[in-house]
Amino acid sequence: MPTKEYEKQINYILLGLLVLFFPFFNTNIFLLSLLFFIAAIIFSFVPADSSFFRFFARESDRKAGKLVSMIQLFLTTGFLLAISLMIGVDIAGVYKFPLFIIGAAFVITTFGDGIADIIHIIDKEKKQTGDDKQSKLKVYSAKSSIIFLISGSVFALFIGGWISGFTLYVPVGMLIFLSVIGALTGALLESMTKDEDNIVIPFGSAMVMWLFYMFGYNVDTIYLMKVLVFSFVLGYLSYRAHVADVSAMLSATLLGVVIIISSDVKWFFMLLAFFLLGSMFTRYKYNFKLTRGIAEGKGGVRGYKNVFSNSLAGLTLAIAYGIFPWHGQVLLAAYMGSVATACGDTLASEIGETYKGEPRMITTFKKAKPGTDGAVSILGEGAAFFGALVIALLAFILVPINLSLVFIVTAGGFIGTNIDSLLGATLQQKGYLTNNGVNLVATISGAIVSGLLYVII
């Protein structure tokens, strides 16, 4: 019965209340970690026909015949506690990997994922058409992701404040920022995984919160909310326009929040311009590319892999800018070079694939079939230069930068695009790199080229 399934989710959600006891173990994290490991072992021996199993078993647990969800959650939490213990304390006696972050990650998983799963159940009931397989599908939607983000943030903030109130002082602005960024990371990971939620979500959200905690991010709450809403609305519009799936929507939101807070909204506008141009030209002569078997899959809808492979270099540089502002100009040049590479490469592929002649391999200049990894054409090279130049000119208008930086960014983007083609003709064709891996290395290369040109010139 559907009601029973809701009850399973509620019981799972209520497990999150265990973190209320965390402050009383602040001086004995070893014991707390040991208790979680012991509980995980006990759960692994619970019989499938027992009342305890029936009380806590969710749909995935019933199919596995074990309390997999609880085993994974408790093992992961025990492991995080062990990491905190191994890293140790600072000179003030405070744990460098603090307990409130682990507690926040625990409730992001239980409350955030549990409440989102209730939304999944509702969606499945609406979508069920009598096909038994439909009831076994986990439905990801923008609605459930929003619920995850809100519930995860609220309960992470409450628990983070509860634990830190007993253990160490954390500014309210930092607590709110960490709760939001942790819940946003959890929602993204939930959209990316199927059966490992209780490993990936607590570990991933804890690591991200810890990263920004170490960097000392303390963001004005009103500004954070504005940035979050702005980034999410843009990501949601992309989702509604069938340009991005749920994972890409959340990836773009996460990128927007981190990049804007670390650097400036103008940096995000440059990345946004790349996504808009890329989406527009992905659909350029789409039917023609489809008939040739070289069109982007899923109708051009992008996923998280595409977002991160093209943006991870820029994200890293934006964070570095926030931490090392005295190196701001060279980091800005490198950032723009990475975005220019992503834009140049996307336009080179999407426009170049419409070239009616035969492209040539960048390594041998021999003729190749359209769409072959590493194949280039005059049209594609022109599109690469155009894409890189657009980003450079946009930066000239927004930042602003001088004309020498326009040349540096354009050159970095164009060279990075051709490095992408070179990697495609070699490492990708030999199976050492995927297309997303090539994109990542190419954007890093474009950033390095622009950064070096800035230092030299």
C-alpha cells in the first residue's frame, strides 16, 4: 500500500534525529564512530522477515533483502567520524573536520533525501500506467530537487547550529552558507545516483561543506539568498527549455552560487554566455546532423557530466580568485581562457559538423568522416575562433579588460580548442579519455595558455 511506503520514508527520515546526541560525543569521537560501525554490522544481520526490517525497509531494501540504506548511511557516517579523528585538532583543541559538518551531512541525507523520495513516490503514482516496471523507477524531477534543497538546508542549519552551539563558535552567515551549499551538493548527487545515495550524498556534502569551512567562507545571508535564487532560476529555465536535465540544472545552480560568491556575477555571466551559445548551436541544423548520425544525443539536452567537464577548470579558478585575490588578474585571464576554450570547442563541433566537405584529421591531415574525433575543417576552425572571440569581447564589455587580454583570451580559447581536437585524435580514439575527459583537459589547457600569455605579455 502507498501509505506503508510513506511510513518507511518517515521512519528513515526520523533517523536523522540521532544527530541530536552528537554534541555529547565531542570529546570522544572515537566512541561515536565505533557505535556507527557496530550499528552498521548489526543492521547487516537483520532478517528480512523480522518486524524491525519491515519497520525500516524502504523499496530498495526490500528488493535487496537487507537494510542496505541504513548500512550504507551508518558506515559512511562512521567513516567520516574516523576521518575527523585522524585529522585531529588545531592548537585550540578544536577538530579540524568539525562534528557539526558531519551531523549536517547526516540530516541532509535523511531529511533531504527522505522527503525527496516521498515526492518520488507521488510522482511514480501519477506516472504509473499499469506497467509494473514503472513502479520500480526512481523519478527525478525539478520539484523533488527543490524539496531536497529546502528541507536539506533547513535541517542542516538547525542541526549545525545545535551541534556547534555545544562544541565551537561558527558565525551564523557561515552556518547558513554551508547548509545551503551542502544541501545543494546533496540534491545534485541525488539526481546523479541510483543505489548509492546513502554513500555518495553524506560523503559528498560533508566534503564540500568542509572545503568551504576551511576557506572561511562567511557570506551575507541576504546576498546568498539572492545569488541562490538567481542561479536556480537560470538553471530551472534551462531545464524547462529542455536544454538541461535535472542534474545539469542543479550543477548550473551550484556553479552559479560558488562562482558568484567567490568572484563576481560578471564571471558567471561569461560562463552563462557559453552555455547559451552552446545550447543554441547544438540545435543548429540539428536534423541535418541527425541524418548523418553525429547529432548530440537526447535532443541536445545536457547532463551534469557535460556541465562539469566544461566548467570545472573555471570553477576552480573562481574559487582560487576568492582565496588569493592578489593574483586576481592572472586568475581572471586563466578563467576566461578556460571558458573561451569550452565555447570555441562546442561551436567548432556543432557548426563544424555541418561542413559539407570532408574534414581532415588534425594529426595526419588525412580525410576523415564527419564527426570523427580529432577531425577538423575550415568551418570548424572559424567557429572555434568565433566562439573564443565572443567570450573575450563579452569580458571586454563586462569586466572590463584591455585589448591585450582580448587577444590573450581569444588565443587561449582557440589553442585550447585545437588541443581538444588533438586529444580526440589520440587519447580519445585509443580509449584513454572519454569526450568529457577531453573537454576537461582542454579547458585546463586553455586556462594555462591564457595564464602564461598574460604573464609573458
